[in-house]
Amino acid sequence: DTEVTQTPKHLVMGMTNKKSLKCEQHMGHRAMYWYKQKAKKPPELMFVYSYEKLSINESVPSRFSPECPNSSLLNLHLHALQPEDSALYLCASSQDPGSSGANVLTFGAGSRLTVL
Amino acid sequence: AQTVTQSQPEMSVQEAETVTLSCTYDTSESDYYLFWYKQPPSRQMILVIRQEAYKQQNATENRFSVNFQKAAKSFSLKISDSQLGDAAMYFCAYRWGQGGSEKLVFGKGTKLTVNP
């Protein structure tokens, strides 16, 4: 299995809703990432998990809450979002931090989020 | 701060012809990695090619090759024998850091159109 799987593909939510995005990989990668991509813009890093521990938080608002329950799974919990949070959310993974393979990220197809 | 600049918002090429996409970056690091990713309308970020900064030899992957000029901090992508399936947004990316604190930052992208 060489894929990163993201669900759902599309999500529409109101500003008072609570929802979650899910990301899964079975490549044995030990680093996982969340990126946010607005239309016609490059992806921007949000969070990095290394060995299931949060290693980087790029000053993301607390209405986004990441969780890494195990080495294969990464969640992004969403609460009280704003319309400007509407974007494509990309998950990625890479091999053990420190290994040569750690520098190649494998991306999922993304979850398209619309906040009404 | 590490930055990546792609000066060509859009490029077009005739099928079977060759096109070169430009990328420059700014860094004070000595150990880093450079990548080209493509993102077709399907949204999936796909690795095209990568280059380790310590390697002088330019990377090549089939029809894709790079011209890596470390002193000039330039990293251009050449696509030979362009195919319709090459049409996509191409992002140049720079990765640095170690031990779980690696970061990948993207340029703004170049939209490539392939004309039949």
C-alpha cells in the first residue's frame, strides 16, 4: 500500500458544527502532516507529527485540533470554523524522521472543506 | 527565512516539445532538499523529482530533469517530449530541518498547459 487516504473527500459544515477530517497510511511512515491549501495558492503547513507526537504547530488557531491516535492515523478536529477556513486540507506522510526517505512526502488527495 | 520563488505563473507548451519551469530559493542552510511536485485538477500532489543539495549531479526521472545551480540557488525543471497528461500546476518545494522538525515550503506554482 503506497497511498495516503483522506476522508471525507468533501465536507460542508456550519460555523457551529463539530466535524473531523481523517487521514490514514499503511506505509509504516512515522511522520504525518496537515497542510491547508486555498484556491490557486500553494499548500501551507499547519501541523507535523513525529512518532505520534506533535512536533510543529505553525501558529494554527485552536479551532483546528490535530490528533494522532497511532502511527497510521491522523485526525483534524474542526470546531467553530469561519467561512475563511474553507479550503482543501491535505494530509501527507514520510518515513522515519532523520532517515533519507524522510524528505519525500506522500500526499493524500485532500478533503475539500466548505464552511457556511 | 527560507523562501521559494516561481516567477512564471503560467506556461504553455506544444505536445512533444520541451519546456522549462523556473524556481529560485533563498536559504542559509547547507543541508536541504529540493522537489518538484505536480498537482493536476484531481488535487493529488504527486512527486515529480527530487534533488539533494549535497549532490552535484542533476536529478533525472525519465522525461523530467532538473538544472540545479547551488551557488545561484536555482532549481529549474525541464520536461521533454511533453504529453497532454503533463498539464497541471507545478510546485517547486524546499525542505530543511531534521529530527522531526523538517519543514517543506512551496513556491506559488506554475500552471502548465499542454496544447495538442
